[in-house]
Amino acid sequence: MPLHGYVDRISRSLVLGWAVNTDHRGGQVWVSVHVNGVHRGTCFTQHRRPGVPLPSGATAPENCEFRFEFDPPLSAFDEHHVEVSEIWSGEALPNGKRFLPRPLPGERKDDWTPVILTSTGRTATTVLMHEFARHPDMVVADRYPYEIKQIAYYSAAFRTLVADADRERSTHPDLMLAPETRQFIGSNPYNDPGLFTMATPEKLLQDHYELTVPSAYAGLFSDLIGKFYATLARSQGKAKASIFCEKGDIDEAARRGARLFFGTVREIVLFRDPRDLLCSAMAFWHLPAEEALTVLRSGLSRLAQIIRHAGADTLVMRYEDLLLDPAASRLAIANFIGLDQPLLAAEATGALFDKHGTAGNPAASIGRWKRDLAPELIAACDAAFGSFMRDFNYPPGNTARWPAPGVGASPVRNAGDLIVAEGRPAVAAFLADFAGEGEDGQTSTPLLALTFGRDQSGTFCLRQGWSVPEDGYVWSAANETSLSLPAIRQSGAWRLYIVGDPFTRAMTLPVQRVIVALNGLELGTASVRDSCVIEVPVPTAAAQVVSLTLRLPDAARPADVEGGDDTRKLGFALRRIILCRVAARDLAATQSARFAPAGENPPAGENPGNMAASGTSLSAGNHPA
């Protein structure tokens, strides 16, 4: 193919370059971005870059520039191999391969080992912190409710300070000393590849910002955190202690930051029956049920992902075991941390629970949902958290046990139904297949991935029936919407995956029907309650021009459903569309492996880390925000 172009920049936030296909009218080129061998997204040449000369002597079309933004940016705590190529041929563009190194740990000046308690909150982390503070070999910032998080703060600072320059949304050199911005500092405005040519070769400044600066910050922050706890250790009479403990965050930056700064980490992940968690959240934070459900869906989905990928440095424990079996649970924790003396639980737990609990006593906090939740809210919990509850052996509210999956059961419930995976963790697991986690790589190859939202790659495909794009998604605004997708230029079997969130409310609008048509041919219906991936077979007739239609008969106005002044007719928030080529001989196996029927266990081989209680981790049901 007569492909010409050049990649000017590959960073953790942006891929920038130009390309021309001289056989294509207008020279338009679709570009794929792969990270660590996995497809991360697609863009095409649509931005102006006038005056680019071609080898023939002609001038490239003005709209020959492409830009791909990583949203969110690639992790500042990991290494990344990035490749930029034309989507159909797989041909890499000149200068289109780049290795972004992992920051090197800074020089350690002490021997501290952090213990991090990770949870959604309301899972007895305050009780454990109180007990840790009383142990002679552990140092805790001993101020109730133990929310002094040095690692989270310095991890956030690290992520910001080593990020690429962003003069529009972060620090601008003309304003960084202005009085109105004196309380704020962001990314270094000079960490810009366009300025690296000041040094010869420019790799010198590239290495300075990608290796020297991050390593120095990692060492500095490790040292500052260590000195903070050394000061506390002396004041607490624990001068020989080498273990400190903090409540953690489910945000990835804090968890990766702890490991970068200190190397050796002990992470304890606590989880709880979501229905009891809902009761506690409503009582402690004074949240209405609908708001509490929304908050917990987001937190539990992330927690499920953490447990699913837990390693040897992580202990996973149930709240119920922590309270009802204090001796065994404390012994497991002490052995995991490496403490010579056991933790003392009995006396500390009762007094602190009186101060921090909402159920009267520890035993009453377990199973309280049976007393505190109305039947309709119990049903809403079963729908929202069913996967999480099943995976961790919490029985449903409306039956004695979860139904066993039938042998050979089909994920298609009714004739004409499309295959669907629901729940944020299920969506995250699906997308993780394209991010290198569990990808079989032999039968399914993503070639086109569009993201929808403000200034994102798929926005230009939108046609009729859409609202104004927002950050990361675009809402439908009619009962019927349409998009135009690029022509498929390769033979084979194809599948289209639609990722998004239906407009639902647990008790007033529980489900949205999404009817999908390609080139006017109706292919099926997906009835969805939660964040989802909808799989759509692509007919052979749709190979040249793909017109995608989503019909939404249950679309409703938020003002009518929940009050307020939003009168848009919302049905589905579109986030991504992924086009995959699937080997025909393995289509059935691919479908059954990727989309298991409700109630089916995960594929063998998942390692949920060290479990102090029975149960495995896969996914938790979620509701769109």
C-alpha cells in the first residue's frame, strides 16, 4: 500500500503524527495504537497540517495529521511498548515504535515496610488500624479515624509531577507563579518532546524527564514518608519498628506508588456483603438509598478487579471473618505481615465499634440487611451486586442459594437476544482482554476501536439522535440514533462490540432495551440494566459501508424519572465501539468463553491472590452513574 507518514511524538498521554494513503481519495488513513502488544484505540487523519511534502514531490492533503490521546494517560508507574500502525495492513508507521520505561525506584535510606488496608470503607479498617496502633512493632498515625495517608498524597504528587506537559489543563509557565494559582501545581510545562531538541541528541532530555526525574521523586517521597514514620516511632517508644500501616485507596496510583516507593508492600484487602455495606453507608454517611447504591457500585467494581489480580503481596479477607473469628483472622494477618507477636483484638474491638459502628455491636452488623432493607431495595441489591455476591458466597435475598448454571446453557435467553456482558467488572474484564490481561490472542483480533466523548476518536462517526459529547461518553437523545463506521477492507468473520451504560434507576427504570441494526438489518435486542458490552455479528453485506442504528424504546427524561430539570430523552451512554476479526472455526468457543451465562463460574486459572476466606473473585454488578 502506498503509505507515507511519520510519528512525531509518542508519550504516556499522546500519539501525534501524519500519514497519507495515496491510493485513497483524500489520502485518509486509519491508525491503530497498540500498547504492550494489545490494541488500545484508533484514530484517523483529520487534523490540519498544511505543506507536508511527499516523496513524489507532491504535497500531502492538508488534513493529514492524526492525534490519539490516552484517556486516562498510560500509568506513570509502568513500562509501555507503544506501536503505531495502519489498521488494516498492520504496517508500522516510520518512527512509530517507542519504549516508555518504568520509573526506577529511588535510593532507599531506610528499611520501612508499609502495610496498606484497601477497601471501600465501612469494612472494619478503623478497627484494624486501632489494633495495629497498639502493636509494639507497628507504627500508625494514631489519630482517629486513622485517615492520614502519606502514600496516597505522595503518589498523587508523583503522578502529576512526572506527567507530560499540558499547558491547557495543567501548569502554564506564564501562570504558575500568579497569585490566583499559588495553591496549585501540575505537570512540568517543560516536559514537552517539542523542547527536547535543545539537547543533542534529544534523547538526553527525554531520559532526563522519563528516568532521572521520576527516580529522584520516588527516592525523595520514599525518604519523606520514612522520616515521617521514624518521627512517630520515636515519639511512640517504638524506635526499632520497621513496619508502618495506612488506610489505602482503591485508586491505582496509590497502590502502585506504594510499591514503587518501597518495593516490599503488604496489602490487606477487605470486603463485605454489599447489602450490609449499603446499610452501613446509608447510616454513617446519611446517604439516600439511590445515591448509596451508585457510590457502592463504583467502589465494589474496582475492588473486585483488585482482588481478581491480587498477587503474593496481598491478603484478601472477609469483614465477617474479621469480626466473628477474631483469633484466626488476626493470626492470618500477623503471619502475612511477619509479626513475631500476635495482634490483640478482643478488647479493642468492642469499645471502638461503639464509637464507629452503626449496628450496635459487631454481630448485629452482619446480616443487618434482612432487618433494615425494604424488599424492593433487597431486589435492587441482588440485581446490582449479584455477581459480587455470588463470587464471594453471599446468598441472594430472594432465594436460599444462587442457581447452578445448566450444562451447556446458552447465554442467549430469548430468540433474537444479543449476547451481553453486564456489570462494570465484567466490562473491565472484557476490556482487559484487549489490555493484555487474559487475552487468548489466537481467535479474536481487534482492528478498530473508537471512543466516544468530547474530542475523542469516535465523535466524528455520530450522525442522528445524539446529545452533546461529554467526558468519556455521549448520551443518546432520541428513541433512535445512528452512526457511520468505516468500510471493512479485509475478508473474514467480524464482531462489533458496543460498550456503554443504559439510563436506568434501580427502582423506577430498571432496564433499557437496545435494538441493534446494521445497514438497516435488525440483528437483535439487548435488555440491559447496567454497564455492558453488547456483542453484534457483522453480516457480510455490511462490509463496505457500516451504518449502525440503536433503537431505544425505553428512553426517558431524567426529569420524569427522578426530578430535576434534565429534559433530554436518555437511553444509552455510548463509550466505545470495538470491531474484531474472529476466526470462524472458533466463534462458538470465543463467545462462550467471553460471555458466560448468568451464574456461571469464571474460567479456570484465575488467581485471586491469598484468600483468608472461601470464594473467588470475578465481578460485581454495577449501575451506571
